[in-house]
Amino acid sequence: MRAAAGKLNRKSKTATALAAFFCLTGSDGVAADIDALYRSDAIVTGTGEINRQIGFRECLREVLVKLSGDPTITDTPGFAAADAKAGSFVASYSYRDRLEGIPIHDEQGTHDLICRYRPAALDPLLKELGRKPWLSPRPGIAMWLAVKDQTRRFVLTRDGSDSPYMVDALEAAAGPHALSAVLPDAAAVIARKPVLDPLPEADPAQLFPFVTRTDSDVPLIGTLVWSDQARGWIARWQMDAGGRRYRWRLSGVSFDDAFRNAMRGAARILSGNGAP
């Protein structure tokens, strides 16, 4: 089976992305939340000037997407000019050796470049790019996902054994947007098994009657079907927010890309920047 197409170096940025998320959902109050939104990181090889400038550009892209909630911000006409002077927006930066405490080997020298920004520097840039900071509390994304691969069909759960790699990939996709994706537990899925069994051939909307929204969670319903013809997964997503129903899809991708697409779409909707 080609489900391995979803494989990536998930541990490479998951830890730092989740660290930012935990800052956002911790008990330190609003100040910690804002600080996390104005911080980003990039993986660089060495600490020299050339690689640092490359890292500054990656950090700027990441922080603008996270802060605005809009992944399309890097496609705006004015972004190229900002990207060319990415280092000028950085208030401070530091390095963390990714292999600290590990015996030296061929990959030694890889670091996390951590950039910190001030609202006074980024907020005017966002305005120039036609966006604004998304500073309100971010809801959890209650994910209900019916999966069909070449041999099985199942609903992805946080404590199940069907596909732990998918659970890891979903967490990695949510972190860069300061979002948290919450999966149902196996017991909740078993209780709904008679209705869920026919999925995912059915429309994702058929899952909605079995998903309840809380004050802090917004349901994101999806189906993920492996297709030999498409040479990858076919993903269909649906979210109800702000009195509207949004639907979007992606075809012929890895499940990592499918989850990144889901989280980007959710962030764009919830930040008020429009449809995915």
C-alpha cells in the first residue's frame, strides 16, 4: 500500500510547533498567548549569516501565517518586498541545537532558529498586506475523520491503533497555526459504529448529526479515501462557522498534505479571512 506517501520528518518541527501551542493554551494568561503568536522558528544548518538570513525568511512567513490565520498572505503582491528584508522585522533571535546531548555524527550542526517579534513591527506589515492580527482565543478543532485505505475503513481516534502516524501528522499540521485538533476517543466511535460503518463513501455532512459543538470546539468533518487512480489520498472537508457551511477538497496528496490543507482552511475560516 502507498500510505507511506504520507511519511515525513514529523519530529523535525512538531516539538517546536507544539511548544508554541502549549504556550497558547496554558494558564499563564493573555500575555503568554500574545507572545507565542509573535514567535516562530526555522530549521537551519549552522549559525552562519547566510543560513541565518534563510531562516529569517522562513520565520517571517511562518509568523505572518500564524498571526493572521491566513496562509494566502505570502501570495500577496507586497510580501516579496517584506521577504527580502525579513531580518529587519526580528526583535531578537536565538538558537537551539537540535542534537544537543547526542553524540556527534554526520548531521551535527542542525539548529532551531527561534525568532521573536514585536507587535509594533508586525502589525503595520500585516496592515500593508491587507490583513490584521488574529488575537482572539482560538477554538479547538473537533476533528471527525472517516478513512478508507486499500484494505480498511475506520474513524480516526486519539487513542486507537488504526493509524498513529495520522494522529502525529494531524498534530504537526495544527501547531503552526496555533490550533489544537481534538480527535474523538475510540469509545465514542464504537457507540456510533452502526451509522459510521458506511463512511467514507458518504458525504462528510452525514457525520454532522453525530458531532456536537461545545463553546470552545468547532467541528471539522472529513473523509480521506486512498485512490490508486489519483495516486494519493482524496480528502473532503466541511466546517460550519459564522452561520455558513464551508466545503473544500484536495486530491492525489499524502495524508500529511491533506491535514495541512485541513488546518489551513480551518484557520482561514475562523480568522475571518474567507473560504479555504
